Amino acid sequence: MRFFMTLSYRGEPFHGWQVQPGDISVQEVIEKALATLARHPVPLTGAGRTDAGVNAHKMVAHFDYETEPDAVMLRALNSLCGPDIAIHDIRRVADDAHARFDATSRTYRYYVTTAKNPFARGLAWKAPTTLDFDAMNRAASLLCGKRDFTSFAKLHSDARTNICDLREAAWRRIDSSAWFFEITADRFLRNMVRAVVGTLVDVGRGKLAPDGITDILGRMDRCAAGTSMPAEALFLWDVTYPEDIYV
């Protein structure tokens, strides 16, 4: 039987989601926990790959298992995975359901604080100067639509296409000194969100006019866009699926 696992994790201790030689990853930790309980390897497939240091408020992954996981197994998995990973629930899905390919949208958030805040340290980017969030929102609105995001993609990636359907991109205020950028699309390219945020920060600093985003998109050149922002302030916030995928 196939199951979807919904989980969250703090990115700082891990070298990203995906298993890789010599570095600890979220996928590796959970697969080891599943194997301990099942007494055989249990491969896990995530909705996507988060880079080293990136957090997940909601990640979804699928795996196949012989019996229906219960509350006892959920508690055991959480115990085995340690304090930086939380597995929230496990639901039965159609046998051909796929956590990556069946996702209809993904949402990321990037957190920024304009004042020193010890409670946000390691989870938000401290802006060194005042930012013009109105201008940043004007620029962000120009990103929406189905378009080629090569200018915001990591160079030499293995993506088959750089076209994404970007449905929402906006800065939202939390309080007088805290904001987050929320961006939703059908898919994202490697490093895309952090490059988008870095370019919008250039707008907020007055280094780039809001409509300069359109020119950057058209150039299809990573060197045209802004710098990639630090990973620790980025969260995979949500992943959505068709309701009929669940059994």
C-alpha cells in the first residue's frame, strides 16, 4: 500500500532533503527510521528537494508499506527522527500516487526582519537597511504568469524546462518590523525563490526599478538577476494535491 507522509523540519542541521554521500539529509534520517521499524529498506520520495539549510513547514513524501501505519508507529518514527523533524500524519493514497508528480502547487515563504530580533535569529534574514516593500510588491506582481524563469534558476541544473506557472508573489507584513514573501507556483527551479527574493531586495534598496524585473526575465540569464539569499530564512510552506488522490 502507498502512503503520503506530511512532515516539517528545521533545515539548519541537514544538508538538504535528498540523500547524498557524506552529508546528513532529512530523507536519510526518515528512511533509516522506517527501516528500523520495518526491518527492511523503505524508500521515501519527497514532493521536491530543499537545499541545505532550507526549512519545511510542510513537506509531503510517499512510501510503500505492508500495513496501515497507526498512532504507535507515528510516535516511534518521531522518536527515531530526533528533535529537528516532526512527522504529523500518514494517509493512505492511491497505489500510483506520487508525492512529486501529483502535486498541483507549492508555496514558499521567505522571512525578513528590519529590526534586530534574537527570536528570529537563524529563521529570518535581518535586512541591513530600510526596504521599500511597496516597490518590492510592484515588482513581484510582474513575475506572475506562465513564463521562463531561467534568469532565476541555478546554472547547469538538470531541469527539463525552466517554464513555471507562477500564481502568486507578494510581500506580507507580520508586524512593524517583520515581513514574509509568499510565492506559489506549480513548480520551482533550483535556487529560484532565493534568487527572486535577492532581486526584489535590490528593488527595495533602490538599486533596481520595479519594472526592471521584466527586463531580467526577458534576458534569460542568471547573471542578470540579484544574489541568492541565505537559506535559513526560506520555508517550504505548503504542497497541495487533488483530493481524490486520498483513499
